[in-house]
Amino acid sequence: MAEESDLKLKMLDAMKIAMKAKQKDRLTTIRMALAAIKQREVDERISLTDDDVIAIVNKMIKQRRDSIQQFEKAGRDELAQKEREEITVLEEYLPEALSEEEIGQIIDSAITEVSASSMKDMGKVMGIIRPKMMGKADMSVVSKVVKEKLA
């Protein structure tokens, strides 16, 4: 059986700390993330790696960002704020984000690597970039930057 994800263990510890400190909202968010992790492990009968856990956390953050936009359109600022607080908790389990400069360098080197010259090469460039940036950058922002550079 594969090694247990360090990130998952870190979340389990954080859950216990949140319980003892009676941090209800934080506890709920961590439990939600652990439930999503457990669901995938059970469905696929696997032990997740840290990269798998990061992908799940990223997906949860993306869902919350989408919800924030919907809540703000509907004038439900209190619900949007709750989503922002959940994002803050979830982001603790992601690797440190890349700076704009680092993102630019990775994109430039990927463009050079595949000799990209037009939008037709977008897929090749993203294929090289994605594994290097997963969990370290908002991929929708990265995608926009790549489009700008290839346009």
C-alpha cells in the first residue's frame, strides 16, 4: 500500500487542534476537505499522494471562488465572506505560491522549449507548465498570461 500523504496527516492534526480550540468554522472547512479526500480514496481504492491532495484542495478553492462571484451578484455578501474564510483555511494546505516573476520565467522557458509561435501551440505550452505550477499558481491566470504571450 502506498505511503500516506503528509498533507492529509497535517490536515488531520489541524482538525484535532481546531476541535480542541473550538474553532467551529475552521473545523468544518478542514472536515469538508478531509471528506473529499476520503471520498476519492474510497471511490478509487487508492491512497492519495500529496499531489492528489493538492489537486483536491485546488478544486475546492476554485469552487469557492465561483461561489463568491455568484453570491456577490446576488448581493449575499455574508455568504461570500464565509467562502473567503474557507479559502483562507484551504490555502494553508497548498505549497507556497509562485511569484509573478517566477510564473513568467516558467512560461517563457516552456514557450522556448516547444518553439511556440501561435495560439495553436497553447496546448503544448500548458502541458509543460501545468505539472510545474499545479497548486502553486491559479491556472486560469496562468492560461491568460500564456494566451497574451502567444497572441
